[in-house]
Amino acid sequence: MSYREERVKINSFSSNCNVDDSKYSLQEGCYISTNTMVKNGVLRNNKGLKILSLPFSMTSTVEAQMPVSSFSFQKLWHYSYYSVYNKRQEYVIVAFNGDGQLCYSGVFVHGGYFPLVSLNETYDSVPSAINFRVQGDSVMGFVFEGKPLVVWYCDEPIYTVSTTPNFKSICLHGDRLFAIDADKDNLIRFSSNRNPLDWTKDVINSDDAGSFELNDYKGNLNSLISFQDSVFVFQDYGISKITAYTTSDNFLATNIYSSSSKIYSDTAVVCGDLIYFLCDDGLYSLDGVEVKKIDLKLSTYFAKNQDDANSCFYNGKLYIACKLNYEGEEESEHNNSLIEFDIDNHEYNIIKGFDVCSMLPINDLFVSKLVIALRDNKYLYELTDEGNFIGGVDIEKEWESGVITLNSLDKNKILKDVYIVSKYDIDLIINSDRESKTISVKGKDKTQRISVNLTGKEFSFKIQTIKDDLYVENLQFRFMVES
């Protein structure tokens, strides 16, 4: 029996995964990759988390690590306002904690702790929140489902606007607040154009508050987003567009999208010229008129229950905390993955192993961070370029190929050698339809030749490491193929 030599070369690793298509069509392309990323074709370690550090003052870049809190964090927001007391602009992280209380900490002069907004107030649901202005002051409004609007100006005590209806979700569009009525789910209310806290007037005047019904039967009305010249209503199975003129109380509501998959409204976020949102079957974008599915090739991994999913936009990247069903693993109860998606080139990578319950982009003065809260965790974290978790705790990094057949399913093959440049220690796991071999590759700055001698008709491989660093390029497999 005669054999001929054939080589499979990976001069440039691919970043995006593909679990939707057949593994056979991928060959040496990426099937699934977690906690890795690709830079200039080189396989590198992905980003990680460390405990959040913040500067001591607005004039010092020296940072101090935030200490452990006495409570966990459920939701994070950003709040900036001019303090009359301090005579300067203040920048604040506001949080809803696991004890049902609102708390806050300055981005600068933070003191390392989160005092409560009110010692006497606890709430039984995670609110939606918004920044707007009342009589020239920047305030935060909180909507706890089924309750009137709660308003906080940081120099003053928090208070409830008892004259407002009970709300479910709220957004600011122009000079008006728009909200979903909690008691009548198909009702959209809007505030006075002159006073965003005035929802009670019933006078025929373009500046007055009012309401209108949205009856397109696409499930519950869940959230509102102001985008371009309109307000978009995200429902369980549809999206409606409200053409809202700031100088008029005449509004035109039209259904622009109907979905057969559930829409997770908590993931809807404005990213430049598009709104992105997650459905049961994957990621979608909305340009204000048309909805398109983003072909991530991950549809079969997305779990059907994404009620914990959340997202944010930071430094040109969309971050989606969600639940992925990995092969051979039990379905996670909560989020287990964070997808980093580049909105310009649609490249993405997956950070696996974190249950992210809330994310907050901060871009204040010289501070630029993505702050992350983990479920039932009493620390806040920040995304880092180091592929580890909490100062050196290793996380597993993995890149898996498709099935390599060298265009013949019936021919016997022998994988003789592997040539690889790996600067750090890795495990190279090679599988054939007959046997499997794990090779421990020691890190070197030059090409290594590794003898394998693995037989079979089809092959796949996996690069794996729990080390902090990863750097692999110029991977090449030398086969002898039956003629």
C-alpha cells in the first residue's frame, strides 16, 4: 500500500465559532472557542476579570481596589450630576443590591464602600432606571414594577412622585418621559413636555401629558428605547415603533417586526447606528426600520431560556451576558458566558464561566472601564486584558477545530508530525475516528516539530490550557494519506 504526503496549514486562526454547520465542512476552521481570542491570526488568551479599582480623586490616576461589600449586587447604573454642595460635577455608580436597597459610590473620592441612598427604603423588584432633568437638575428616576416613579437628586433625599401612575418601564425621548403602564399593559403613557414629573394633566394641549393604547397582540410590553426620531417598544414577540414628535401629543404606533422566537428585552441596547437584541435563536439588529439576524453560527448553543441575559455597549464592542448550552455539559441555571462582539467587523469571542448579572460602561474623565457584577457576589469587577480571574485564578482556554478529512472519507491516514509555534505551555489534543492522543507542548519562541503517528480516516484537534498566557501560530499537520 502506497502513501502520499499532504499537509494541513493554519497560518491564521479564525476568531468566530461555527457550531451550526457540519463539523466536516469546517475542516481546520474553528468549531468552538472559549476564553481565547485572535489577534492578527494568532491565537491568544481572552480577557478576564479582576476586582474593580477606582482612583482616589479627580486629579490622581492612582487607584485603590474596592473592598468586599456587605451585600451582593444585582444591577448597576451610571449617574452624573452637578453638586451644589461640592460645587463640581460628580460621577457616581448606583447599584441595586441583593438586600433590595439602592446604594451608590463615587467613581472618584469613593471611600471604598457603597452607602445606601435611603436607610429606610427596601424594594421587592429590580428597577429600570433613567437619567433626566428636573428644573435644571440632573436626576435619576427609578421604576419599580407596579409602583409610582421614584426620583433621586444626589444632593437631596430620594422621594416618590405619588401623582404618577404605576409604571413598568420608562425612557426619555426629547423632553418627555415615556412609560409602560403597569396596571394596563397595552397602555403607553407620556409626561408633560414642560415637566417630566407631570403625568396627571388631561387638557387638550400639545405640552400636556397623555396616553395611547398599543394593540398589536405581540405579547407583553416589556421595555422602551429612544432611538433616532422614535420610541421603540420591545414586546415578547414583536417590536413596535412610536413616531413621537416632541412638540405634539399625536403619536403614530406601528408594528415593525414580528418574531417567532421570544425577544429578551433586557438585552436591547443602542450601539451606534443600530439596536442589538437577543432572541431565543440568536442575535438581531434593528436600524430603525429593518430587523436582521446576525449570523454568529451559534444558534444551536443559545439556550431557550435567557431571562437573565443582559447587555451593554462599550468601546465599540457589544457585550452580551447569556446562557450557552455547551456540548457534554449540563444546562446552566443562569448565565455562563459573556460574548464580546465587534459591531464593525462582526468578529466575536466567548468568555466562559462567569454569571454576569449586570454590566456598566464608565467613561468619566480619565477613567474608562467596563464594570461587572456577578450573581450573588459581594465584589464588583472590571474587564481586563489578562485572561485570568481575580488576580491569578486560572480559567480554561480552549480552541477546537472541525473534522479534517483531506477531502477523502474512505482513505487511511497517518498523522506523522505537528509543527507549531507556541510561546507558552499548552495541551494539544488530537482525535481520530480510531484513537486519541494528548501532547503536552512546552512553550518556546520557535517552531517545534512533534512526532504524533496517529492513524485514522478523519481527525480533529483541540488546543487547551489553564495558564494565564496563550500564544499559538503557524500550526501545521503532516499526514501520510493512502493513495
